[in-house]
Amino acid sequence: MAGKISIDTERCKGCGLCVMICPKKCILTAPDSNQNGYFPAQATNAGCTGCAQCAIVCPEGIIEVCWDDAERIRIVEIAGKPDAPRLIEEKA
């Protein structure tokens, strides 16, 4: 399953945790600073498996990981309870 990383570079503080934890080295430190003067993380997405370790370790919560196999899952809602947590079910 291939993944795609999206990083809000303007909110990134450049801590480098995502760069260090990525097993496929899909995230690098940007050569240019953002508006706040930090050198943010930058996704290359080359070889990303969608493991989401970067999103889990990010202290700012600004990393999103999407999977190419999104058509294989569906969101399941509980009837009559629109505010209830949603479940994710893998299609066969």
C-alpha cells in the first residue's frame, strides 16, 4: 500500500522527529525557512508506505498521511447516531 505525506510547512517548527523516524527516508529538512524562521520538514513521498509513524510522532499534529488504496475502505456510520464515532471497514 503506497502512501502520501502532507505537511503544513508554515506550522512546522523543524524539530526533525519525523525526519528521524521515517523508515523509508521520505521526509527531509527543507533548505529554506518558513515564515517563522524554522526549517520545516518536507515530504518527498518517494517510497512512502503510509506507515504514519511521522504523523504519530509529530508534536504539532500537522502531518497527514493518505493511502492510495482508499477505495478499499469505507466509513461505517451507526444508524440514528450521527455524532457517534465512525468505524472503518476494509472491503473484501
